[in-house]
Amino acid sequence: MAFNAADKESIEECIISGFIIIFAYRKHMTDTLTHIQRHYCMSQVRSSNTKPEIELRHALWLRGFRYRINDPRLPGKPDVLLPKYRTALFVHGCFWHGHLGCKRYTVPKTNLDYWEAKVARNKQRDEEVWRQLEAKGWSVVIVWECEIDKKEFHKTMDRVVSEIISNGNMYQKRVQERKMIREQRQAERRAQKERYEAFQKEQWSRKV
């Protein structure tokens, strides 16, 4: 894709700022980028190993949690997967996943219908992924990008850790319940076998 000098200058300013330009918008500000500039800026957004994901993973590691990342065997390839706690954690960008009430979720004025439809599809896909994971026995924890901000980070980590531990406790409880049911069934089968063997011996003794 070819860019003229004005396009390149605007794009460089967008990248050097360290933020996607849409996050700086407010409801009453107009979109000053052209369609080409907007397309390029959006294409630079990373889908994995984003800064919020890395910060969250680092904080979890320091707290003693061990995890896998982007496991392709599960729906949605969770950003952080904690098998011990049966928890799948997603770090959602506020714009791309439609964080209602967040200042970072401001739809660009350019091509409004397109962006609203795209975010709506993302939200619908998120909900389907959550249902699939929960059907497989996984608990889902959502962390929004804005919650990784320095002012909210400790509060966010307290919530996340609390949810992970709670999910782990529920998972262990389910494991113990399944174990008890399995042991009961095994005991019933053994008792049934013993009764049958005793019956067979009794019948044999009568014949003799």
C-alpha cells in the first residue's frame, strides 16, 4: 500500500505516541485521520503478547502462579491458562471488545457502522467462547485493559487472585465429589460381585 508524505507523517505521529490514536479521542472530538491512515493504525494493534498481557502474567508469576499462554487446544486460546485452578483468563482491549462505560471505548467517527458492527461481532464471539469453556469445566476471568493502569493495578490483581483461588477451590471440590462418587460406585460393584460369588458358592454347596 502506497502512502504520500502527509500520510506517512501522520502515521509516524500515531505510532510514536505509544497509543492507538482512537484511545485519545473523546466523544466530541472529530476524527482527523484519513481512511488509509485509520486502516494502517488499526493494523498495528497486536492480538497477543500485548503490554497489558505481559504485565498481568509477570504479576501472576511473582505471586507464585504458574500458567500456560494462548493454549490452542481450548476455545479462544486463553491469554493465560491456569490448569491447577481450572481458570482461563482473558485480557481484553477496551476498544476492540466494547468495554461499556470506559473512556477508551469511543467508536471512531470515520466508518461508524463498520466499527460498531466489528465490536459487536467481537463481543458475540467472546460470549460464545466463554460458554464453550464453561461447558468444558473451566472458569473464565476477564481483565480489561484499563484495569492494568498503574492506579488500578493492585486492586485489579487482588480481584484476579481472589477469583483464581475461588475457582481453584470450586474445582478441587468438584474433583473430590467426583472421586467420592467413583469410589462409591466401585464399592457397590465390589459388593455386588461378592454377593454374586457368595450366591454361586451356596448353589454349589447345595448340589454337592
